[in-house]
Amino acid sequence: MIKIYRLKGIFGEKGAKHGFAIDVRALKPEDAKEKVYTDIGSKHKCKRREVQITSVEEVPAGETTSLLVKQLSEGE
């Protein structure tokens, strides 16, 4: 069954660090991490080594902050 995970961390090079908290749908936490690496890498041109994920937690469908994730989860 697909779950919703909230991943928090930082990304960027040297002095320019940016924090993030992203909700993604995935089967397991490892898949959620891959999705975040892919999304941040494509949007911000960061390499995987520049992305540090500090926490991964499962969240209920009603508590997600992402409108897209919430809409996709309503049908289940």
C-alpha cells in the first residue's frame, strides 16, 4: 500500500544552504528518498552529495501539506 512520507533536510553548496520539508507518496522510505533526490536534483541542479536528508517520517493522509499528494491519496 502506498504511504505518505515527510522528508526534511538541507541542500546546496558551500555557504548557500536551503532547508526543505517535502511530502511524497512511496511504498517504502528508501523510495521516498530517491524521489526527493531526483526532484531536488532536477529543479535546483544539485548533486546527490549536496542533498542531506535529516529525517523521514510517515504522515497520515489528512496531515499532508502538499495539495497534489492529498488529491492523489483521496481515491484510496
